[in-house]
Amino acid sequence: MTGHRRRLSPPFKAEAVQMVIETGKPIAEVLRDLGIHDGTLGNGVNEWRREHPDQPPSPVERARVKELEEENRRLRMENVL
């Protein structure tokens, strides 16, 4: 490993952030798809989400919430019995 980090240009970083937001793919998957190894994309995604709190959750986030709600419901029923 060279210890050299490649900086992403602002337009490229903005497009990568939008890929994460619009597709709901994990950041690591988008990084692999783009052939880059740069943790700053996660910072960019978090920054975008802070600046756009009114945006609805992605399909992946909605599916995860539904899954957790179902698990919660099941666990509550198990505790009642």
C-alpha cells in the first residue's frame, strides 16, 4: 500500500453520493462499482442526508424498517406467551 490517497473531484463525489441516495445501495458497493477506495464518500452521503432531512427513506431503508418492525412484533408476541 502506498499511503497515497486519491481525492475525488467535487462533481464526481456529488454523482457518487447521488448513486447511494437514489439506488439505496450500500456505500461500499457503490465504491466497488466505481472502482474507488475512498471513505470520504460516506462523509458526503451523511452530509447530504443532514442537509436534506425531508427526503423520504430509500427503498432499501424502507425494507429494513419493515423487517425490523416485523421482528419487533414477533418478539413482543413471544414475550406475551
